[in-house]
Amino acid sequence: MNGEVLSLLLANVRTPFEREGDLAAQVASCRLGERRLREVAGKYGLREVALYANYLLDYSEKMLRAVLRSLRPGIYRAEDFLDGDGMGHQRLRIRVTVRIKSGSVVVDFTGSARQCAGNVNAVEAIAISAVYYVLRCLLREDVPATSGLLRPIKVIAPKGTIVNASPPAAVAGGNVETSQRIVDALLRALAKAAPERIPAASQGTMNNFTFGGKYPSRNGLPFTYYETIAGGCGASSAGDGPSASHSHMTNSWNTPTEVLEEAYPVRVKRYAIRDNSGGAGMHSGGNGIVREIEFLSSVQVGLLTDRRETSPYGLHGGGPGKRGKNTLTRGARRIALPGKTSFQAGSGDVLRIETPGGGGWGKPKN
């Protein structure tokens, strides 16, 4: 461990004691992986390990090519939009053209918006990861998640766009928000190639929520908190979309109310299903969540959310999911908040986050 570099990093974060633990855990996991890989190589020999590693790559490739051959060959196009970047009011287009032919696919993002001033730009690796995720979802069995899955895929992400931004563009939100919209656009295109296998749009945002300040009862010790909030999933030919669930390019669980209230100066006023927020259809979209948090001390709050101006789409006659909504209650005032904002909240202020519902699938039976 390079102590000087570690000290430099920890001097530039608000809660160094927590981040040091995070970094130590990451280093420990890498060392454990290294040790176990060496044990496998020691038992079977490097040649045998390399041979079977290549078998896994080849197997993953073979299975994805089989899936691509099962799809209707052709050229499929779709587009979807981010609400904006928080710096202006212009919606940001994600445009995709999918060319399926002979067990391979080209995914072309030409026509997507130019990189923007806000932080929702994505790097090329995020665009490739989103494509990888969507195509892996089409596999009907558990296939090893190896780079062999990328062999049948060609991704075209023009430089200087929101899906492949160049320095010094801000890219933090590209991972959590733009990745979701890339998935939405790609699924919308593939719905034309495999109508029965593609679901309607899920909530399409991680509803990123952060706050930080100083504990009033712990000698001014600083704290920070970050969570993503679930929403409705898109319905499909198989049935209704799940409610109150994380979907697509995320991997978070919720923070239990008891833990949140014990660890931070907040009170959870409400945590419930957002009724009737899923899109109507033969199969209904899943419902989102209502989360209300009262701050018990002065805090700086950040919101990085989307689908507050655009709705998660339905498919094949299904209706869209309800858009999300952010509101701050301060005394007798109710203040509508934009999807991407930062503000100072005081003790007694209540933040209400209503997450989007999923889109419906198929025309309603009535």
C-alpha cells in the first residue's frame, strides 16, 4: 500500500474513515481473487487453466450467436430521451440502429446527442456494458459472463457524443442514468425483432439521492449518505411488471428504515408503493415507490433523477408508466424540485421522492 497516495485520497473526501474501509475491502477482494487463481493454477497447471478459460470464452460466444440467429434479421431503429443534464432544459437524445445478421449484431449510436455540460455523459465502456447487458438478457440459460459474449457484437459510439464523451466532460451520471436510457432505447429497437421477448420500459432511472452534513450530537462529525431508489418494471408478454424493484443497469438494495434512522439524523415518514403508477395494458407495468424523509439537522441534498419529464414507454398498445416527481415540504410550502438539483435543507424539511412506474404491454383487455 502506498501510504502517501492513500493519505492524499483520504484528505479529499468528507468521511475518510469510511472510504479507507471501502478501499481496504476492495484491495482485500483483489488479493483473495489472486490467491485463489494461483491455487487453481498450482493444482492443475497454467496450460490447463488457460485451456479451460478459453473454453468458457468460446462457449459464451457460441450461445450468444445462437440467440442472435433466433432473432428476425434486419435493421431496427429506436430513440429515447434523457430529461436533460441539469444545466439546461434541452432533452438529450439516445438514438440506436441495430443490424442483425448471421449470428452477429452491429449496434450503432450515430445520431445521439453531443456531449453536454452536465454530468450525464457516458464513456464508451458504459455504452458497451449496456449493450452487453441487454443481449445477455436474451439468453435463455445461465451462460458465463465472459468477454466471449462481446465477440459477435460491434458497437459504434461516435466520439464527442453523450454515449462516448471526450475529456473534460463530466461523466459521473453517465454510469447511473445514461446507461439506463441506452438500455431503454436498445430494448425498444429489439422489440421489433423479438416482439414476444422484450418488455416495456422500466422506470429508467436510479433516482440517485444523496445528503450530507455534520452530526449535531457527535461533536460535529461529518456524514454522507447515498442511495438509489427502486421503481416500477416494464410489463412483458409473460405478465405484469414487478413493482418497487431495481431494474436494468443497477445492483442496489434498499436501506432498511431502522438502519437509516439509527445511522443518520433523519426520520422516514413514508415508504410505500406508489399506487396506479404503472402503465395500463393487457399486462400492467409495475408501480413505483413513494419515499418521504424528514431531515433532523441541516444537510446538503443532491438529486440526480430522470423520467420526470419523459415517461417510460409501453409496448404493443400498452400505456406509459407515470413519470417521477420530487417535492420538498418546508413548513406550509410545497416546492416542486427539478430532476437534477442540489440544495440546502433545514431541520424539519421533508423530501418526497415518487419514482416512475413501468410501461404496460399489449392493449388493455377492455
